[in-house]
Amino acid sequence: MPVTLKDIAAKSGFSVTTVSRALAGYNDVSQNTRSQILAIADELGYQPNQVARQLQKQSTNTVGLIMPARQDFHDDFFSVLFKGIIYTAAQHNFDVLISTTQHGEAEMEAYRRFAGGNRVDGLIVARTYRDDPRIEYLKSIKHPFVVAGRSALGHGSDFAYIDYDSQTGIEQLVEHFVAYGHRNIGIILPDEALAFSEYRFAGYQGGLKKAGILFRESFVEYGDMTYAGGVRTAQTLLNRNPELTAIIGCNDLMALGAMAAVQNCGLQVGQDIAVGGFDGIPAAERATPPLTTVSQPIYELGEMLTDLLIQLIADSPTDTVQRLLQPELIVRASSGQPRR
Amino acid sequence: MPVTLKDIAAKSGFSVTTVSRALAGYNDVSQNTRSQILAIADELGYQPNQVARQLQKQSTNTVGLIMPARQDFHDDFFSVLFKGIIYTAAQHNFDVLISTTQHGEAEMEAYRRFAGGNRVDGLIVARTYRDDPRIEYLKSIKHPFVVAGRSALGHGSDFAYIDYDSQTGIEQLVEHFVAYGHRNIGIILPDEALAFSEYRFAGYQGGLKKAGILFRESFVEYGDMTYAGGVRTAQTLLNRNPELTAIIGCNDLMALGAMAAVQNCGLQVGQDIAVGGFDGIPAAERATPPLTTVSQPIYELGEMLTDLLIQLIADSPTDTVQRLLQPELIVRASSGQPRR
DNA sequence: GCTGGTATCCGAAACGTTTCGGATATATAC
DNA sequence: GTATATATCCGAAACGTTTCGGATACCAGC
């Protein structure tokens, strides 16, 4: 029994049309009737039905985000990205609709519900996979979207995206380690299925090559982006390669896990083994010792993505915006002192 | 130009009604026509318009959450609560609609839009204030909602809520410190306007009283729930009261800040000054030294709230569920050894 | 008195679904 | 043969808005 325009119309004696126009501020309704109508609306506590309005206007003032379920949950990436998104959306008077699914058919189903089902005006897609079906779908139905990240290395990316140049970032981290005298540098990569995994791997190889260091398969492991996964994977790496003097975790959480693994071995982070991460989350700075990392400001990424998406919704764009941002190497105690 | 029921009707030669019923699986449509219709729907890539469906069904399968903007942003509480909510909502095939606002009129506006505007079937309200206008509003329009937290001490709470008994939690923490030989225990409280601030204060006073320790106004400060705020406030507390040997931060973030402040003074956390927190966030466990804290599993709180809300939406309840959960004291190195 | 303009109002259609209450045709029962 | 049941379909109304295209009344200008 919420109050509708019809109720106000009945009580005021005017038509639904006039009530609607009075409330919307059109100037073809007299001052007198407008104030009557406003008074009644106020008295009845009228609240326009947003769903009806959306149906009529064919727009929702809502952006959508579909997050991976569970296993990535304690990854700070989405938390922070998400904060940037909802805060920026609110600035533009947009709400944010969220769902979580496992990767796979359920995920596509959610995208169809949000985009095809007209629940949102635009979508932000994050964590791209190689040949990502979500992107294909959104392109096919011409629904506005922006992507955090690109397609995998070598695949074309003909859509709006914003991404940090993690290849260069990791390369700089490797160079930093090399400059400190390290030559046996291990790396914990993200899941191979993730598009950005390749860029980081390429950065690792690029850094080694520049330094004239031979790439060794055995120094590479894949982790699951979690703290616990970092502990586990670093353990494996250290057991298999006692000669390692440095480890790169491809996100800060895994790097923090790696630090713990090093300490568990009775070794000193920064003395015996240098550790570096990627992301620049707050916990990295607060760790003991503080973590050297490649910082990609995620909150700001969320802001930029949202601004871009909303702009894209407002005026269908002429050219597709693609922005590649430079991350910043932040050296802290976890990489220790130059070794000679 | 998304495809609608009308398009399928036109192409198949059946009426919109029949198409609708075929797709919905009613049994008053023959196997033959059903399969024709399904085929065409599939071919055209039909995706039901959720907004139209919501309008007709007068329900949205969506729960709403309105988060405080900015200053609380780097508080992990909402991030984790939020994860619990969206994950559980997804289990029930509910989406989650989010907005952020500053506390105040804009916040009420958002509640009206979500609840009165029929955008969501139910709301989760968190961070209650004393005599919270949001709760009054939702009660007045009889919109389903559940609350994380209660009204302020002494005010009646005639609505569905789930809360941790933080009074008992803080009391236990005080008792723990007392048992370790501390008598000069400072506390950093949350903003007074927050309903739970009073419970924690009461717990502090209760703990002191049990131990026969006189309450001293000067040992109390109010913080803003952030890490930086914790550093600042602990600093103030320590400068003013050099006799302090223990500090309680009323959330982990402020407690971690307090640890940093202690260390900045050249003092040892756990040796010179004991520190305890409240929440049990992951960072507390990983801190150096690990933080003694009163753990209130927030993710689980989000799960329970969402389950309760959805149940409340499904069958209007007979009695209002109110659950008071016991938090758990977790002793770690930040509280050091017994002093004698 | 007629014309044109302006101010104010409103009916009806539309957005895309779902559903109520039939309508039609065919089969079954007697 | 009629009466009843069943299977299959559909028109129209409804959900609550917004908006297009008038309609009406009144005024000024000639």
C-alpha cells in the first residue's frame, strides 16, 4: 500500500498527468495547483516508485559489478576497487548493483541478467580472462561497459579499458632486485587463466633478460592470490630452490604470505631473502618489515573506471577510451640493503 | 532494441500471453508450441526485462545496503560485512544494491529511494545511531529490514537485529589486562554518536568496577575508527597519562594505530604497554606483535543478517528475531606476559 | 466579434511483464 | 445426440511512471 500518483490525483482532484508534471517541475502547471499537489504528496509521504520510473525511462541510473565468489574474497583488490566504484557512482547519483558468482556459466547468467535484463545502465568488468566470454557478450549486445585490465598479451583489446602496466612494474621490481645484487629471483604468479598473469610473467622475463640472467623454469610457481596461498607457494619455491635470495609475489597478499614463509624457515626477510609484492595495499606498508611493492592505486582505478563508464552511458562515445597507467615501485625494508 | 516477448510472439505467431507462459513453464501450453517458442527465444537471444518483471511482481529479489561515505572507508568492518552479505544473498538468488552517503539528510534520502521507492525488498542497516531516524522510517513504512547492532543502551530495540555483546567483550578484555597486573588502562572509544559506543564504554567501566579500580576520565579518548586516528589518539592518551600500561582500541584498526604510536615512543608493545583491540580482523593476527583482540566474526554476521532478512522478506514474521552473540577474547602477544 | 496566443490541464499510450478470466476446439462419457 | 471434461490458447487489465498530443478557457489585439 505505498502511495502512488493515483492516490495524490484522487485526493487533489487533478489528473495523474498533472500530478506527475507538478512534481517533476514542469511549468505548465499553475503555482496554485503545484503547491496543493506538493502539500498532498508531502502529507501522504509520496515516494516515486523507482522501478516504474526505470521501466518508462528505460534507464536505471545504476551500474553493475559482478564479483568472483569466495576464494578471492579475502583478496583486498575487490574490496578497494569496489569502494572506489560506489563512492564515485554516488557522486554521480548512480547506485551500484552487485552480485557474486563462481567463474563459469553462473557468471555469464549474472551478466545476462544485469545487462540483457536491463537492470543496469552499464557494467564494470574486472579480472579479465583470456578470450573473456563476458566481454564478447557485452560487445554483442552493445551494452556499455568498461574493463579493469586488458585482454591477454597479444590478443586485441577493442573495448574501453583502464589498466596498470604491470609488465613494466614487475620489470622494474626485478631490476631493483638485480641492482641490489640478486640473481636468483623466484616469482609467484597469479592463476594462468587470468589475463594479467601473462603481463607479469613477461615483465619478469624482461627484467631477467635485461640483466643477462638466464630464466629458470624452476623459479616459477603459480599461486591463488591469497595470503595462505602465498605461504604455501613460497614454501614450495624455497624447498625446491635453496639458492633463491629473492621472491616476487605477484600481489601483495601472496608476498606477505611469502614473508611469513621465509620467517617460518628461520630466515630474515630483507637480510637473507628479499621479498617484493604488487598492489600497494595498506597492509604492505604496515607489515614487519614493510613490504617493497609495485603500487597500483586500486581505489583510484575504481574511481576512474566509474567516471569513464558513466560518461560512456551519458553520451555514446565516438572512440573507445583505453588508458594504460604506470604503477610505481615503492622500495621498503623487505628488499633489504644492497648486497655488495 | 533488446528483444521482448512481443518480438517472440510476432515471430512465432502466438500471443504474448502464450509466449510468456511457455517460457515460464506453465503446463497449459502444448509441448509442440513450447518448443517452437523456446527455439525462437533462444535464436533471438531473449533476455527477460527484469525491471518490467519487478514492476509487475512488485518484488525485486534484491536487498539494499547503504554504507557511510569516505571517512569510514578504510575501516575493514564494512568490507567484510559486505562480503558476507553479497555472498549469502547470491546463495538465495538475491542481488545487492548499494549506495554510499554521508550521515544526514542525504542518507535518509537514499533510504527513501531504496525502500519507499521499491528498489529493494529489504534493507540491512548497520552502524546504528542513538534514536536512529533510518530505523524509525523503515518501521513507519513497514519495509522489511534487519539491523547490525542495537539501539543505544537503555533505548528499546523493537526491531529485528543481530549484535555482538560488545559490553561483555570489552569487560573480558579489561579483566584480562587486570589479571596480567595492569591497573592503569586507557581506552579509545568510537564516536559517541554511534550506538555501540555506549556498550563498549559500559564494558570498560564494568571491568574496572569488578576489579575495584577507580574510573578516571583522563584515561578515555574518542577516536574516528581509522588507523591514523588510532595513532593520533593513542599519542594524546600517552602524553597525558605517562602512567598508562595498557590501551584498549575499540576497533582493531585503532588498536593497530595505537601499537604504532607506542612503538613511535620507543616503547615495546607487550613489554612496556599492552594493547588490545576489538573485531578480530585478519590484519590483527598478522601484526607484529600479533594483536590481542575481542573477536566478533563480521563475515558471519553478514551471513546471518542476510539469511534473516531474506527469511523475513519471504514470510512476514510473527515475532521479531533478536540475537545477541558472544564475541571471543583472543589473547596474543600484544598483551605481553603477566607482569608479576 | 473574431483571431491568435498563452496558461493550464488531461486522456491515452507506452515501457515489458504477468495473470485473470474466459474462449475455442477436441475428446470422453452417457 | 447432448453434456461434460480437458487441452490449448488469448484479450485485456494491471504494475506506476512519463510524455505526446491535444483540449479548454481566458486574454489581448484588431
